[in-house]
Amino acid sequence: MLKLLTPLLTSLAAGEVGLAVNRVKRSAIFLSVIGVLGTIGAIFLLVAAYIALSDRYGELRAALYIGGGAIALALILYVIMKISDAIIRKRQRDKAKTDTSALLAIAAVAAAPMLLRSRSLLMLALPVIAFGGLSMLGKKPKAGRRRRRRSSEELGD
């Protein structure tokens, strides 16, 4: 049975790893160039902003405004990063569940001929298969946790 699944598993793993490595290399090159150019542009914009603000408000206030703005932007970007990471992790968990169930279905189909040949194994596997099928049918998708609002009549008003 494992002989039937080995080519499938190795091709799946090799294809995913190769694609991921190529994607990381390409992203690293582009992001490094973007980072250098963005840094140069940001430095010149900060110098220009400092010159403009120092003429109007003075040097100390100009430096404080620029520093405070940079910290505020950093905090906003941090919150955005955390939210997007949570969304990506949720999608990955959902995809992993789908992939696992598909792999288990393939394993079951691959094991079926061996189980059907041996009568004793078939008698042992039948209750397990029935229990698995019933447990999958009985699962309900989890809805978001919502609290039911009580009406004024239920509250005794």
C-alpha cells in the first residue's frame, strides 16, 4: 500500500518545495532593490520635510513632528501586518485540513483492494469505516461565535 502512495507523496513534496524556493528567491531580489530605492527616497523626503518644517516651526519642533509621524506610521503598519498574518494563518489551516482529507481519501482508495481481498481484514475494517463515515456526517461547521441578544421581554422589562 505504501508503494502506491510513495510516488504521489514525493512528487507533491518536491513540487511544493521547488515552487516555494523559486518564489522566495524572486521575492528576495525584488524586495532588496525596492528596499534600497525606498530608503534613498525616504531619506531625501525626510530631509526636505525637515527643511520646510524648520523654516516654519523651528528645528526642534520639526524634528519632533517628523519623529512622531514616523512612529505613528510604524505602529499602523505593525497592526496591519498582524491582521494580515492572522488571515494568512487561517487560510493555511483551512488548506491543510483540505489537503489532509484529500490525502486520507487517496489512502483509503489505495488500501481498499487489499482490504477487499482478505475477509478477516474486511470484517475488522468495516466497523472502522462505518464509524468514520458517521462521524464525518455528524460534524457541523462551526459558525462564528455570536451571542444572542435578549429581548426586553426576556429581561423582565
